[in-house]
Amino acid sequence: MQHAAAIARLTEIFGDRLSTANAIRAEHAQNETHYDTMLPDAVVYPESTEEIAALVKICAEEDCPIVPYGAASSLEGQHLALKGGISLDMNRMNKVLTINAEDLNVVVQPGVTREQLNEDLRTTGLFFPIDPGANASLGGMTATRASGTTAVRYGTMRENVLALEAVMADGTIIRTGTQARKSSTGYDLTHLLVGSEGTLAVITEITLRLQGIPEAMSAATCRFESVEDAVNTVILTIQSGIPMARIELVDEVMVKGFNLYTKGSLPEKPHLFIEFHGTPDGTKEQAAAFGDIAEEFGASGFQWAEKAEDRTALWKMRHNAHHATKMLEPGAKILSTDVCVPISKLAEAVLQAQEDSKRLGLTAPIVGHVGDGNFHCGISCNPEDPDSMARVAEMTSALSETALRLGGTVSGEHGIGLGKMKYMTAEHGPALSYMRAIKASFDPKNIMNPGKMLPPGNA
């Protein structure tokens, strides 16, 4: 067995909370998209920060890789054990530790999911707004710098993490940040670890900002004759300063997938899904202002959802985009990728993506958190067919090149993981060498989620 010495020592600490069973290892080797299964040598279920510190010290001494594992909903293979080693399953560290309602923050363990947190907050009048769709763990959301449908109003995990507790690659436990809303002391280690995808440390505790539940919410869908009209509506809405809570683009191919998945009957045209938060009068004013802009670009078929159950159904449909995409080519795998561009370049980027998918003969519906310039393509593929994968590779490369050419980034949300390392040099240039220096300083033995985010080399 690979890393047998580390596993033997860890078994003395964790007992039956360490498993080398093939079924458990296989469960932790799966992913949501097209990546091959990657078996860890063992799966460990920690229950405290101190246990993780002890585990990391042993793994550092034995040169054994460590890969944190949460809800496994990441889309770039961040949780896969590329080099074997320990899959560190954080799901037993799932307590909401402290709700500081007066200070609008909460302290949680990394295995808490976003739905679990909001259920615990239900009686406080507060909520945690970041909504990536999947019921992801907050540790995973922090590690991947997740965002989602509400980022246009409430920001991403970067803006909503106040402080962290983490175990470093030598087993040292550190705390970064405080519950204060700002600080001018030292390097910002909190936001260095946010988005580091487990490559620098294991996050063991998170302090998050909370928001008051809005007095009123209303949501709607409307359709357009073209993606360009829908996107131009988004651009003008944002430039006009209308405080949207959500503004999502769904192209005509994605609408077809939704209809197949839900047995629905939406017209197969580009749609916007929108939501407003505020006072009853405020949401009406926002909706009216948006409606005026949308009508300029030929919007029609407005359908409003003001009851909680109707809004839930609307956003459940949007969040099921990955599953709906699978309906378009049954049996195909889905390569889900995203880019983010300046809002003024959004229409150009989306139209180019549609043209590329048609040119390459690919099924690639587009959905997006377009209020902040971020959109996703779910590309159907057959990993066993070299021609299919070659066309998909050309599509993803073209999408990333378009984003960079327009002043954007190769990922606004999914992160780098395994899939987008090849674009890091193009996006970051000489700055990549400084990222490698940080990795080497924090993790000199390269045991923390090795083989992710940073491409090999010295350039």
C-alpha cells in the first residue's frame, strides 16, 4: 500500500475513523464532471482541529499528500486525490459554533453546508447569502472562493469571510482575521487562504458575515428574441445602478434542457431570471425600473414569483442547470466551465461562445451570473472519444482566450483545480512565480492538495 507508514500511524489515532475500504475510497474518488476517478490511499474523518493538526504533522513527516473533502460539488476536480494519500473528509466537523447576531456574523466548522447554516439562522432574522447552487460545504466554498446567483448584490466568499482558523502544512494551528469589520495589521492571510483550494492549509473554522433577511423579495422571468438583447438589458441595468439581488442569463439551449428535465414548456428563447430584495415599495420601484429597460430590448412574457414557494421553485430550476444539461445528450459527460469578463464585454463574450460551440458541433448551453460578468458553459462530451474531447478542448481553450482578450479571467467561480492550470501563465504572467514561492514557503514538502492550481515549471 502506498503511504503505508503514514496510514499505520494515523490508524493509531483515528481507529475506525480511518478507512482503506475500496468502497469508501471509491466514493471519495468521484466527481461531478468528466475527470477520471482518483483513489486516495485512505479516508480519514476528523472531528476536531487538534486531530487535523496531529494528522498533518504525521503526513508531513511521512511525505503523505492530504486532500480536504467536503460536499464534493466542485467542478474542477479540487477534491480529487491526484497523488493518492489521505482524503480528509470534513463532514463530521459540521457545527455552527457561535451566532453573533448583534455583530452580524457567525462562526462555523468547515463541514457545515450553506443550507444547514441558513436553517440554523432561520429564527434570528439573518441569513447567509452566498448561493452557488449546490448545497456545498462552507469549507469548500471558502477554499474555492465560491459565489453564485446572489454575488451581484452580496459579493463572493472573498467579501464574506472575516476570519479563519487553519492548520498549516507543518501542523501549526493559526488564526487569521477577527470579527472586526476591518483591520490594518499585517499581511491579509485570511484572503490568501480563501480561494487557495486546499493547497496552502486545511481550513478548520470560518467566521462569516451575515445579512438581514429582506422585508420583501420578488422574482421574475422574461424572455428575449436574442442573447444579445438579454445581455444588453443586463449591462444597462447594472450601469443604471438598479440594486439587483439576482440577474441570471439562460440561453435557448439551456431552456430546452430545463423543459426536458422538468417537463416544462418555457418558450425556447433566451431568458433572464431576476430577483429583487428590499422593502415592499423598494422592490416595486426596482422591478418597474428593470421592466422599462427590458422592454427597450424587446422583453416579453414576464412571469412574477412573489410567494416564497414560487421563488424557491424558480431558483431550484436554475440551480438544476447541470442536471438539465445532461438531458440534452443522455449518457454524455458534462464538462462545466466558466469565465468572467468586464460587464461591457459580456455580450461579445457570450456571442463568441455560442458561435464557437456551433462551429465545433457541440452542445454547450450557457447560463450565467451575468450581473457580474460571469457565465458558464456545460459542454456535453464523451471522454472515450478522442474527437469529442479534441473539440471540447478547442472550445474551452477558445472560451478562455476570449475572456483574457477582453480583459477578464479564465474562471470567475469554479476555480482552477486540475482543469484550468494550463491557463494560469497566460492570465498571471510573471506573477505566477510569486504564487509558486508562496506555495513553497507554506508547503515546502508539497503535501497539501498537490498537483492542483499551479502548473509545473518555473516560468
